[in-house]
Amino acid sequence: MRKFDTKVQHLKYKVLREVARDAWNGTLAMSALDIPKRIVPGKTPTMRCCVYKERAILAERVKIAMGWDKENPNVIEVIDIACDECPVGGYEVTESCRGCLAHRCEDVCPKGAISFDSHQKAHIDKTKCVNCGACAKVCPYTAINNHKRPCEAACKVKAISPGADLSATIDNSKCIACGACVYQCPFGAITDKSYIVDVIDILKHSQGGSAYKVYAIVAPSVSSQFTYAKLGQVVSGIKALGFHTAIEAALGADMVAYAESRELVEKGILTSSCCPAFVDYIRKQFPQLEQYISHNLSPMATIAKYIKEQDPACKTVFIGPCTAKKMEFRRPEVAPYIDSVITFEELQALFDSRDIDITSMEENVMDNASYYGRIFARCGGLSDAVREGLKEQGREDFEVRSASCDGIEECRIALLKLSRGLQNANFIEGMACVGGCIGGAGCLTHGEKNKAEVDKYGKLAHEKTISDAISVLK
């Protein structure tokens, strides 16, 4: 039964599962140091040069699973000891170099870093090279390649660079916590801080007649996850953990779509507020465009606010695919409504830490959102929902010219055009992850099939319009 895309995810899950198991039992403080030995019990290394290094790295993973390094405000962290297998990278001359007479690479190099051997093959002096890429651009044989570390290649906001010890370093002033580096690092040396212990504490203290209720707010991308079970069984598993009920974040998406469509008409130009990584990207890279960010809270915060208004004593936990949500829920405007956040990876660890086999459970249901709220999980869904919101409010006279940005690179292009007055679109739907939320770093699985699963889930909605979905909340 394959639950994860990669072995790195599986290793991360095993640490989370053991941390969760001890947290449930109240023994975590005493047994945290034993967890690496439980995962690697023998003396034969399975991943590294020696078992001692494996356990040392696992000990760091345990700390992050417990939410450590409170001094670092970022939820994305580097395990330095695990980050030692990747070459530094940079521009290199490949075997394709023909030793040509033109030597264009030498002519354009601003630092004199290129020399030639007796066969006229080019070589790059790394002590002089500044990685400008001029040589690669002029080589007629495309013989000069830029070899980037997987984390650097994944980070489209250029927040990752080699540190003094050559391990990856994250520039928090640029990082948007999208988690692309987390998923792409082949050694799992970059990971997201976990609040799984906090969630367990919330659930444990909710027991008893006069205790508060804990609401699980579940992202619509759940429909593409836990492929080994039925969605209704996942809901039953969530309740078995101690949650009072599971509510669709898609209901919040319906509320946001309705309000955001009105806001678009009022402002004339609008950028979406649903993806926290996209919003953070605007604030850090395009601060002059901050005026266009929708004033609406994200679907997660919007539905949580509604829940807290109905039940002020309750606790809310968001469950989804997004590492950036772990940053969002700590923002002053969101913190009153969301008590903690976990990913689908962490939910799987919670199930198994309690030996909950969801495949053997009866199916349960979540509150119904509309088709339009549910398709927020994939790129283009929000734009469709905003158009529908205007239609239902009798504003079909207003033309929505949307730019649905699939990944942060497309977001950058759209925002650049807007900043230079060249953007024809009046609504920019920004999704930091390729594919949208279905491509989030906290997903169990990634792939094109996830989009089809989200659309299928949307079509199962009982509420066919946004108005019908949000009418029950009034």
C-alpha cells in the first residue's frame, strides 16, 4: 500500500509518527532521544555512510517534528548535517565542447575565468567565475551548462544559496514558505517545522464534558490524497482522532469567491488572497502592488472566523497540503481564528500513531460546499468561481479578464506586467505551487491525476451554486 511519492517523505512520516505516538502517551519528553534508534534499530546503515550519522540526522528531524528552533521565524528549515551530498554547482563545460576557434565564451567572460587546454577545450576557473551565464548564452554548441542544486532549482524566488560550509542557507527575507525545496531535496535536508505536538495537545485537552470542541477545517485538495481509501473514510478517521467534526475549507472558498467578485468590481484590478505564499511574494518582491491584494481573508481563515463566531470557545485546526499555511496562521489578522495547522503528511502520521486503519471504517461526510468552492484546489478554479460569483449577483456586465498563474514563475510574469502597466488581466489568480494546492509540498502524492480528482469531487457537490452553499451560513 503506497502512501507517499518518495522515500524521503516516508522517512519524514516515520519520524512524525513516532513523535506523535509518544506525544499521545505523554512520554515524548523522556523518549525523544530514543526515536532515532527505533527507526534505525540495527548497526547497519541504510541511507548514509554510517548508522551514527543516520541517527544524528534523525535526531535533528525529531527536533523539527517537535516544532523546535523557536528563534527561527520561518517554518522551512535546513538540517545542516544532512545537507552534504550535493555538488556546489554552477557553470561547467561539458564534453560537448568542440574546441572551436571562435572562443566566444572567453570574449564575453567579464572576469577572465575561461582558459583553454592544449586541445582548445574550454575550462572555467571557479575561483573567478561569478555565475553570470554569459558564456553559456554565446556557446554555439550549448556546451556550457548551469548545474544547480535541486533546492536552488526548485526555489523560484532565489531564497536558497550555499552557506559558508556549503550547506543550503535560506534567506528569510525572500522565502515565501511554499515548500518547493522541501519536496525536491533528494536527501530531505530541507523540511518544514511541524505543529503536530501542538495539535495532539489541543485534542487531548478537548476531552471531557465541559471541554471545548475541536473543528478540523479540511482543504478541498484532500480529494486527491489518501488514494488507498475513500474520502468518507478519511473523514471518519479525522473524527476518530478526537475532532468534533470536519468542515470543508471549500465553504470558506465559496464565501471568498462571493466577496472577492464584488471587490473586483469595486477596485477594477485585484490579486487573489487565497494562497499565502503568493500574497507573501507580492509583499516581498512587489510591495508597490500591495494595494491590489484582496482584503478578504483566505478560505481557511474565513470559514474559521465563521466557526469561532458561532462557537467562541472552540479550537480550529487546518488540515491541508500547504507549508505556507503554517506561516499564515501566525499572522495577526489570522491568529484569532486558526489554532494550528498540519499537512496531509502529518495527518497520515496521526492516523498511524493511533493505529487507525481508515480503510476499515464506515464513510462519513463533511459539510457541503459548492462545485466552485471545491475547485479552488487547482489552478484556474478561483477565477471560475469569481466569474460565477458575479453571475449569481447579477453582474454579468462586468468582464473578468483573469490571469490564472500556475506556479510562482507565472506569478512573477503577471506581476511584472501589472507593475509596468502592461497587464491586460484585471484579476490575477496566484498559485505558488505548480498545479495549485494539489501540488503543495505537504501532499502525500503529486501528479496530473490530482486535478481530475478535484474536478470529480467538485461535481459531487450537492450545492450547485455559490449562493446555495453560503445561504446555510447566514
